[in-house]
Amino acid sequence: MKSAKQIQESFESYLRSLDYSRRPDDLYAPIRYVLSLGGKRIRPTFLIMAYNMFAEELDAVYSTAAGMEIFHNFTLLHDDLMDKADIRRGKATVHRKWNENTAILSGDGMLVLAYRYLLNTPGPGLKKILDIANETFTGIMEGQQYDMEFETRNDVTEQEYIEMIRLKTSVLLAACVQMGAVLGGASDKDAGLLYEFGEKIGLAFQLQDDMLDVYGDPAVFGKKIGGDILCNKKTYLYINAYRLADFHQKEELDRWARYEGNDPESKIAAVRSVYDAVGVKALSERLIESLFDEAMTKLDAVDLPESRKSILRGYAGGLLNRVL
């Protein structure tokens, strides 16, 4: 079996070798730009790792993995546009480097490109892979709509938020793990367990991402800190801060939610101060730990020897800073 590093290096080389340039160049240049920014390539790595648990010829699934990675970056491009984000992976976002119309059109081009590579999935599993992809992509759009609606609501519950991030973020990672298992010849039961594993890891990863948006180092995080606060995102942190806040703290959160001034740093600092006072960071960390444990339980149940599961287990643990 290949290590995570070997898989990532080999897949990155494959991704960089793809030739998807056509005219007009102004349509394709932003796509090349987005895919050249790198990133951890988490989703294709999960897909290839899951495949490698059951099969050895990794090249067979690189096109499928590329399709899912291109789709993921398409969602980020449009997400940045909706959130008016300036920075992604330490570089200017497409709508800042070019313009909003270019970001919309090039994003649409990435969606078509993603399907082009998914359609190169080998063997009899293509229909199943496309069914998984279509259900996943639909869920992501539903999650994005919920996310947008939550910005103007003051009654979002923790359960609603968890469902939103499950759709917007977690199902894509889960689908990649499931696709890898399916293409590797896993049983329906094992493919289902691995989907649930990916879903739990995806939830934990998004909750960790939410924490980093408030408490992370911008140099490490790859984008400005506090974007969720500035956009009035109803994250797990915000929902529970408001639930635990006293009367004056609630007034403070409400005041900054209505704020339309030009001092974003003050808003971020004030909201984070309430977070600190009510202890929601620790609350979030406990939920992340619980979700990680649930994911490991699902992986434990997969009908393979531990030697075939250890690389996937270790990779997931590394993403969430867990020592196994």
C-alpha cells in the first residue's frame, strides 16, 4: 500500500499534467490559476486511499479523483465570490484577481471539466460513480443555500447548522471515500461504512475549520481570520455563544451583527471576546473529538485487516491533529 505522501505526490503530478486549455484564454486562465494554488488535496487523497485498501492499480482512479478535486475547487471559487473573500490559500481570489463575471463563468467551466474527468472512470462502475456524484453535488448546493439563509436568521439551531455543514462540506469527502471503495471492489456494506466514516471526519474537519477561522494563524490558515464573524455566519461557535451568553453578551453580539461600519478588526475582536468568555472553543473541541471517535468506530467495522486500514486511519488523525 502507498503512503499518504506517495499518493499526494503522484496525484499532484497527474493533476499538473492535465491539459484542459482552450480558447478564449481568459476563460481558462482562472481555472489554471485556481488549480495551481495547491492545497492539501484531501478529497482525492481519501478517494485513492480508500481504493488502495481494496486494490493496487492506483492510476485507474486518478481521473475520478481529479474530477472530484476540480469540482471541490469550483465550489470554493463560487463560495469565495458569495462571501466576498479576498484571499484563498494565501493568494488573491479569482473575483479579486479578475472580476466577478469571470469568476462565475470560469467556475461554470470547472463544473463541466469535473464531469469530463468523472466520465473517464474505468470499468462498469461509471453509472454508480455518477449517481454518487450527482447526489453529492445536489447536496452541496442545498447546503450552500441553507448557509446563505442562515446569515439573515437569528434562530438557527445547532442541529440545523450540523445538517448544513454535512451537506455543504461533509458529503463531498464522504462521497470520495465511498467512490474509492466502490471502484476498489468493496462490498456495499463496507462502502457504506466508509461513507459514514468520511461523513464524520468531514463534520469534524469543518468544525475545526470554523475554529481556525476565529483562532487560527492567517499564515498557516491561508486566508484572513474572522471571515465568518464579518459575514455573520451562524457557525457552531456563534450559535452556542449566543445560547450561553448572558443578557449583556447577547446585546453585544446583536450590536455587532447589525454593524455596518468600516472597522472589521474591532468586530472580530469583540465577538471573539464573547466566545472566550462563554467557553465555546472547548465545547467545539469536545464535539470534534466525539465525531472523530465515531469515525474510527465506522472504520473499525470495515471487513479488512488493520494493516489495510492503518494508512487511512493515520491520515484522518493527522488532519484533525489526533495522535493514534
